[in-house]
Amino acid sequence: DNGALKDLEKAIELNPSASFTLRFRAEVFNYLENYNEAIQDITKVIELDSKPSDYALRAKNYFKLNDYNKAIADYTKAIDMYPNNLDYVKNRGDSKLALGDYLGAINDYDKAIEIEPGHIISYNQRGRAKLGLDDYTGAIADFTKIIDLGVNESYAFTNRALAKKSQKDYAGAISDYTKAIEIDPDINSYFKRGVAKY
């Protein structure tokens, strides 16, 4: 990675306005978790030659730094340029969810599901946002949709169990935690099933 960075730095030194080189170095910085450096490079790229993917890359780095408002602003710019990009819409929803803007997040996840009706991650995230609004019935519907799509992921059962437990459906929660344990036996599911049994 250091060798790559040294070569990229030399290329940028030779041509500081080569947006493709700055863009690639920003990707390397992102990979190395040097988010501030990535933001600096991609900001220069945006000043030279902005593309939706540039705003999305900067937003991704802002998100990693927990600067969700800036992430939302950049994802919005990317969406304005490319409205039906599933990743941009879903990721903006994730930023809103992280801020506790559950309704805003749900709106973005609705749009993501409209773009790709079987997008299980958007169903999961929308279900999580509904949990934040205490809409347990809506959350259960989203987590059930993931299961109905034939996805055998423990998180769908774990999240649905959490919603059922919130509705005081302890038997349903225990059943879902048991299914999650069958898929992926982890301490968290055992612990939560034990709490639901209590």
C-alpha cells in the first residue's frame, strides 16, 4: 500500500489536476481507513470534475467519520445527478438512520426498494428504522419479507424476534431467536433468547 501511495503521490506531483489519480488515491486512503485524507483528495476531484460517484465516495468517508449530515448532503448531490442509483439512495438512508431521522430513512429505503424490489438490505434497514419509531408491526413485516424472499440470514430472525419481544410476543421471539441460532450460533442470539424466556 505504501508503494502504491508513493507512486500515486509522484503522479500527482507531475500532474496535480489529474482527477483520475486523485480519485484513485482517495480510494486507497479509504481502504487504509485514512478518511480525512480521502476526503481531501476527493474534494479536489469534485472541484476539478465532479461525478455522482465522487460525491458518493466523499459521503462514504464522512459516514465512516460519523459526520452523517455531510454524508447526507453528498449523497443528496449524487442522487440529484443519478436519481435511481440504489447504493446512493440506500446509503443516504443509512446516514439518516444513524442520525435518528427514522422517517427520512424510511423514505430512502422505500425508494431503494422501488428501484430494486428484492433488495434485502433495504428491507432490513427499513425494519430497523421502523423499530426506532416503535412501529413493531411494520418492522415485523419487513423482516418477514426478507425471510419470505428465501434469504436464510440470522439477522432477519434476530431483528424480527426483537420486534416480537417488543410486542410481548415472547413465544414468537423465542422461536425466531432459535431459528437465528440454528443458522448462526452466536452468543448474542443465545443471550437474547434467554432474556425472552425470562
